[in-house]
Amino acid sequence: MIILDLLDLFAYIFAYILVVPFILLNLAILVVSLFSSSISKLITTIFRIQPPKNEKKRYEILFTAIWVLVGIYALKSFKNINLFSKLFIFLTFRNGAVIFKKLIYGIHDFNLLKKTEKGKALSLVSKAVGFTILLEILFLFALALSYRIITAGVKILFGLESGRFLIYLWIVGAIFGTIFGVFMSHNNKGLLLQNEMALVLLFTGRRVLKIFAKR
């Protein structure tokens, strides 16, 4: 019993460590999104293509509003939990939604850029999708590590076990993200992953930027 408790404690601490880069990188994406004009110029300069504008960008606020509201609802279903557990519960629906939304976005952008025959730009889309999914899997892994502590002995709506509630919440998020991604990509001639593409470029450094810029 003591050994099991120690393993849970170590897993919980490791989950803390994993969540830090998840939060920092998501903040970086948020900051990058504030400079949309600079992102377009960066992509244009490197790949010599004018990135088409996302024609449904205004609906992204709807995606954010929904996952925030669901996250608040999920938090209200749990009582007497610590701040770290609250963070996981609040972001569970969002995690499932973002993973599948970004997958759909990646397929859309890949098919869009394939028409321009810009192989390097296609490679960047692949990296952007991989970066985003890896980031969300980081959170998912941290959630799995702290799962036992978050859900231990907790009952929520109609006596449903908290563990099942979180799983259902993630699955519903995945379904929502897929539907939203399909909606955003349908009849949309704009790039949907510009922010992630710009962040990948910034992380690759000056040397790689020069390689991309060479024709």
C-alpha cells in the first residue's frame, strides 16, 4: 500500500513537470496569434507564397467559448480537489477537442498547399501538426499519470465514477473537435494552422530559416 502511494506521488510530481512546457508552449501560440500580419509576412518571405486568409476565423472564438464553458461545468462536478487537479479537469474536454480539430486542420492545409507545389511549405504543415499533437499528448500523458489521485473516491453526477466522467468528457471533446474542424475546413480557402507554422519556424532557428528561404 505504501509503495503504491509512493508511485502515485512520483507520478503526480512528474505530471506537474510535464504540464509546465504544455502551458508555456500554449502561451507561446497565444502570443504568436496576436501578430497575424507578421506571421503572413514571415510565411510569404520564406516560401514566396501569400498565405490565404482563414475565411472562418471569426468562429474560433466559438470553439474557445464552448470548451471553457464545458470546463467550468466539469469543475463544478468535482468537490474538494486541489488546484492542479482542477487544471486537468478543466482542460480534459479541450484536450480531446484540440487534438482532432488540429488533425482536420492539418489535412486541410496540406491539401491546400499541395496545389501550390511548395514542398517545403508542406513539410512545415506536417511539423506544425506534429508539434500541436505532441503538445496535447504531453497533457494527456500527464493526465494519465495523475488520474488515480484526481479520481480517487470521487463520485459525481448520478453516482457516476469520476474516472468514467473524465473519459466520457474527453471522448465528447474529440467528437466536438472533429465536427468543428470539418466545419472550419469546409469551403475554406485559407490556411488554418498559420500560428503553429510560425511557431515551428521560430523554434527551428536562424540556420533552418536560411535553408527554407533558399530556392
